Amino acid sequence: MITSSNGDHNLPNDVDPDGVVGRAASKAYETVDRAALSAQDGCNRLNNLAEEIVDMPRNTIRENPIAAVTLALSVGYLLGRLGR
């Protein structure tokens, strides 16, 4: 968090940190900081979920390579037949 010389977030030097504007600005900065942390947490969870989704078919193919090749050949054959 960036602080100014008066010890508060980004308040200009001419704003009294204990005044109404200073307290309101401080609360606003705290709210924005909490929202940013929450958004970062959500992005991290979404990234982990995406990695799991990508790994599921990869692991299935590694565990059952013959079935995966058979399925790929079957889909290719069907798509080829439909394309005629």
C-alpha cells in the first residue's frame, strides 16, 4: 500500500487525516483494498479450477491410452462420414 508523508494512504499533504475528508478517504481506501484482495482470491480460485479442468482429460488419456485412441479414431471416422 502506498503511503504519503502524513502516514495515510494517498492523501494529499494538505488533507487532515483526522478530519472528515481524511477519515472518509481512509475508509474508501480500506474498502478498495478489501475488494482487491477478494478479487485476487477469486482469480486464484478460478485459475486453480481451470488447471484442474485441463488436467482431467490429460490424466484420463494417460490412464486409458487405448480407449482414448479408439475414441479419437471413432470420432474422426464419424466426422469423415458426415462430411461426404
